[in-house]
Amino acid sequence: MIPVHLYGQPADMEPLLALARSLGIALIEDAAQAIGATYHGKRVGGLGMSAASASIPRRTWSHGRCGLAATQDQALGDHLLRLRAYGGRQRYLHEELGFNSRLTKSRRLYCE
């Protein structure tokens, strides 16, 4: 489940977190447009299992253009690091199928 925090306003997370727990699914926050916002005293992006944010604040993560992912789960963090590096921790040794998407030249300038 991916709730999107928009225009500096957090999504109503309590019912979403409860639903995710009851269904046994992960909740990944899209915090691109609400960096610094809080929900019941906690910063958005730290409420679910993981969070993602675009590096261009006016875009949501769902656009798929540049950004970051954060998690407090070590296993998930290791998995995400492998995925972004073609599936491996060492060069030319791929433990799983990964990817590294390239952006168009005009968009890449925002991300480097």
C-alpha cells in the first residue's frame, strides 16, 4: 500500500497502518511533497515499513524519476541496495535480478 502525502499535508495514517497490519501487507509512504511534515508528532516517511521520496519536491514518487528510499528494516535496506545495483553487492556478482534505470539527459541534471 502506498499512501501519498501531498502539499505538505500527511495522509491519515492510523487507518491505513491498521489496514496494512490486518492484511499483512507492507505500507510504503510517498513523502516527496510533505518533507518535514508530521503526523501525531512523528515525521512522515518514518511511519510505515519504508518511505520513498522524489528528489524534485513537486513530483510524487509515482512519477518514477530520481529519488530515494529509506527504511529501518535492515533486510529490506540490503535488498533495495542490491536492486539498484543490478542485483549485487559486488561488481559483476549478481545475487538477484536488479536494475539501474537511466533518465533522459534533461532530467538527469536534477538528480546528480
